[in-house]
Amino acid sequence: MKINAIDLFHIAIPFAAPYKLSKAYGTLTDAHAVIVKLRTDTGLTAWGEADPLNPFTEETPATVMAVVRDLIAPRLIGADPSRIGRIESELDGCIHGNRLARGAIDMALFDLLGKAHNLPAHAFLGGKIHDRLPLLGAIGSGCPEDDARAIDALIEQGYATVMIKMGALPIDREIERMVAASRRFGDQMTLIVDANQGWQFKEAQTFVHGIAGHAPTLIEQPIARHCIDELSHLRHQADSLLSVDESLESALDALAIVRANAADVFSIKVSKNGGLRAGKSIAELAAAAGVRVLMNSMLEFGITQAASLQLGCTLPNLLDCGHAYMSVLRMSDDITDFDKNISRAVVTVPDRPGLGVAVDEDKLQRHAVEKMTVDQ
């Protein structure tokens, strides 16, 4: 079997409702992704997805498409897709960074490998440990009353974990939000705070001291990604677990964070981290260091969600809470059937071949704002 063509689609789909994040990212109304379709000389096809969000990621849809077209495709066309290690090694030698583009290809290769052998992708990642996982619900930035209404709605849907987005408001108002949420929901929900790099170090210190007695289970990426020493200091001051997201792109980042004792939890996103193989390497490094894993998501569609689930179900060191397999539920539409795996805030791992997700190509064409094909 050889790869003989790569199709690329830049899609844009509105959220079901605007999503208010930290001041670093603002309020988002649409989600963008690059969908990769690999075609082979045997007729098998496979799918990958990149989920760029500048400035969260350095990559954009345009750079992902250019890197795949100009750097990856010449080395992929004609290659045996089952030799994933060899392909990845060759790409390592010619591409620096560009993990989202690499991740989309990696997902598609695992999808193709599974379909070729009639096995789910998790069979090639060590095998499934978890048959199903609870979902994490996420709410945007707002006032305590907005938070309460949003969390009440999640409870009605069966959620037991909520991620509260912070980092957009003055720190005294964020403290007020946390205390109010803790008092009302602390005995019903696992509460997680994600500031998406929205605070300065002193603001983060003010927050962790100001919520004394009302700390969430987890605080994710409170300060800028490169401030590893400050994250380490903050970790030892907080009553919550500290998670890194933007700080964690590669296995080298993971090693530096472990050496600095800067995190209790790694937030793994298969698109951000470069695909299934890279995500697995980071998770294994975490396990060796006694660090737990939160399977998190970009603003992503069903292909990435399916790939993330294929990885997450194999990990023994998952954090005991909900995980971010609800991204498609935030969209006004999706190009896949991933939501069929979700019921009452629980996602079940599919045993279909490859990533275990089907793509609606009519929807893909309808939502595409740019398309290209690279072939022999």
C-alpha cells in the first residue's frame, strides 16, 4: 500500500454560542481547522485534523496547508503508510516545529493503519485501559450569576467536572467567581480553573491566596507559557493541583517542566502536541515522573476528538475527573459522527477500525473555505 494523494480542506464553522476566553484570546465566534485526507493506491482513505488558534498556536490554517503541501507531501506521496516511525523520523529531519501540521498527518497515518488491519488505533498504542471516560464541561468568562446558570445546566446534563475560564477580568472579580462557585457547587462538581496565560505572576499569587478555603481541584496555565520558574513557585503556594497547557508542546518541554517541578498535571492535546505518537511519549514521561494527565482539547472537531480518545483510553495516569471530549458539542455543526459516542456526559471508546469516526464529505465540502490536492 502506498499513499498517492493528499487532500486539504480549511474549514470554518461557528460555535453554537460565542466563547469568552482570557484576555490573551478574547471572545471567539468561529472554529477553524485544516482537515487532511490521505488516499492510497488500494482505495483506502484516512483522516487527520489540525486545530490552529493563533496566538495560542504559532501556526495558522494557511501555514498548516503550506507546510503539508511544500514539505510533508513530497516525502509522503509514494510512501508506505504503515511505517509510521520511519515517516516521522524523516519528517523530523526536514521540519522544525509545525506540530499541528505534523499532528494531522500522524492522526491520518494511525487511522489508515487501523483500517488496513481492521483494528482501532488504540491497539497500536498499547491497548485500551478505559472503555469510557467522563466528560469535562467548560464555561466562558462571566459574572458569578452567569457561572451559576451555566454550571446548573451542566449538572442537568450529567456533568460532574467543570472548567471555568478565567483571565479576562480583574483579579478581585475572578476571586469572587471562584469563591461563589465553590460555595454553591464545591460538593457537587470537580471545579477546574483555566486562565489561559491571562494573569501576571503577582495576579496569580493574589488569586491563590484570595481563594483560601475555596480552591479548585486544578488551576491550569495561570501565567505565560515560558515562565517555568514562576510556575514552580506558584505550584508550591497553591492549594490546587497546577496544570500546564500552553507551556507543554513537546517531550523536551515536558522534561524541562518535570525538572523544574513546575506541574502536577500535563494537559495533553493531540493536535497541539503533534499527534498520537508524540502525545503518547509525553504521557509516558509524565507517568514516569508521577505527573497525571488531563486529556484536553483545542477548539476542535470530531477527527481530533476521536484521535484524542484513542490515546486517552490507553493511559493509566489520567486525572480522576472529566476530560475534554465535548468540543463538538460546542459547535453549530461538525463534519463527523463523533457525537454518537457521547451520552449523559460520558464518552464511550469506539471499536471501529482506525480512529473510529466517519466523515460526512458533503458537510466537509460545504464548510470548506479553501481546498487543495497534492498528488503524484
